Amino acid sequence: MLRAQPRLESSKLMSWLSPFIAVALTMIVSSLMFLWLDVDPLKAFQVFVIMPFSDSYNLGELIIKSTPLMLCAIGLALCYRANMWNIGAEGQLLIGAVASSAIAVSATDDAGFGTYLLTIGAGVIAGAFWAAIPTWLNRRFHTNIILTTIMLNYIGLYILLWAVHGPLRDPSGFGFPESAMFADAVMMMPLLESGRATISIVIAIVIAIAAGLMLFKTLPGFKLRVMGAERSAAKYAGFSENKIVWLVMLFAGAMAGFAGASEVMGPIGQLVPSVSPGYGYAAIIVAYLGRLNPVGVIIAALFMGALYMGSDLAQIELGLPTAVTGLFQGTLLFFLLACDFLIYYRFVPKRPLRKPSSRSLINEEGAA
């Protein structure tokens, strides 16, 4: 029998190599799946990994997929660094999209820059508010942050569905559950002359770099890391746990809300039920793939965006279902967690319990 024993010191090298190991193991498992589906693994990986980078159009679509993943994962990385298990980025994104759309549907083509900022701000504030609900419940009643954030994801989804079937539905949309197309005045500036990518990717990269500098080069970042590593030590040092928890949760909600706003104000241009194919959940994998480092999240988001893009291309080129993307994500997360477990723990033989001998029992009775 074996038992898990914490390592005295974990390997920093393996900590950075583990994402690559997890990706390699995921590719091996995926190859077996492709063989089972009678698909050439080399051709499948060419579609999933190489084709998203093959031309300017695919690169633009890759950026579109990567931007919301990056924005959500930046906030989640800080939450997980602080040992706050926020699983609610999906709901925060959806609420941000609804709030921004509520402003955007009433805007006209001659609206000023203030309306544009108000539309973005509505999404950011709504996302932060949605993150504040489980944070307050946790701080006030000590509720489980994982359960409350997950439940709020479903509430956010049904608020979105209510909005597109009710107050935000396009009156001239023939009954389809979607809002009217937004005016150009509230649409995000395109990144290139052609394609649907917007400057939101530039904003996301700037925020990721700023968050990385804050985390590793400033006193607030040091406090956050200490609290995540050992709360009792942070409390002994006089760091405010309550303040850190509120800041990271509100920041994560604001980033997810901005991701929702950037989707409806960018490539989609309206509010639709499918505004997110699960970006908030996939951002959890992105955060771990980036080693909970906001700068590492940039590369991880591009990789995960390539999987989303590759899934769309696989439907066309290989006839594979979109569920393949979910399989990739689940397998990758499993191997990431397995690698991390082996970095911090090792398996050792479990020593059997010794039964006391009759001599020791006699000695104990005599001593008594």
C-alpha cells in the first residue's frame, strides 16, 4: 500500500515544465481518441494546432477566442494565488454582457465617447457586483465560495436568457432571442482593417503585464502571495485578509465583466444567448496552464484559443463534433492537476500498524 506524503521542497523547474508535460500527455491521449474515430492524428493536430495560425483571417479569429479567456484568467489567477477558489467567471462574464447591452441597445450612431465609456463601465461594474455577492456571503456567513460562485453562474445564464427573450429582444427580429445590432458609436475599435478582432486584446495584454508586475514587484502583491501560501503567517504579519479577499474577487469580477462587454461590443455586435461557449470555465484551465502568473496567462490563453479555433476548423475539415474541445480541456486539466500533485507530494510505502506484543502488555500492566 502507498500513501501520499508532502515533499520537503518542491521543484521549481518541474513547476514550470508541468504545463508542457500535461500538454504532451493530452496529445497522446487525444491521438488514441482520433485513431478510435478513424481520423489521422497528424492531420487532426495540423487542424487544431497549425491551421489557427495559418493566415491573417484565422489569426484574427484566434485573437477573438483568446481575448475573453485572457481577461477572465487574469482575475482568476490572482484569486487562486490568494487561495480564493472563484469558479464564477462565467456568470460574471454573462452579467457584464447583459449590463453593457442594456446601455448599447439605446445608443445611436451619433452618441458621444461618454456613451462608449458608459457601455464598457456597465459591464465592468456588473461583473464586479456579481463577484461581490459570493464574497459578501463568504465574509459574512463563511459560505463555500466554490458553491456560491457556481450557483451564480446559472443565475447569470437565466438572467441573460430572460433579457434576450424579454426587455432586450429586438422588436423587429422576428421573435428570435437576440437584441438589435448595436450602433457603431459603442462598438470597439477594430484591431486591423479586415477581420473582427478588436483592441480589447491589446487592453488584455496590458492588464496582464500590469497585474504580473503588481503580483511580483509590489508590496500588495507580496501580501497576496503570503496570504495564499499561509493565511496564519499573513495574519501574524498584520496583513488584512478581508481587504485582500475583496480586492482580488472584485478585480476578477471586473475582468470577467469586461470580457463580456468586449464580446457584445466587438465581434458579436449584439446580445445573443451564445455570447460565451464556456469561456469562464475554460479560463480556469488557462489560469493553471499559465502557472497562476498573469504574464504566463497570455501564452496559455492563445493556446486555449487555438483549441477553440481548431474545434471550429475540425468540424469543417474532419467532421468532428465540437465536444472534442471539451474533451481536450478536461484531459488537459486532469493532467495539470496530476502533475501539480506529484510536484508537491510523493508516494511512499504505507507502514502497517504493529500489534502490541504480549510482553509489552505485561510490562505496561506491571508498570501500572
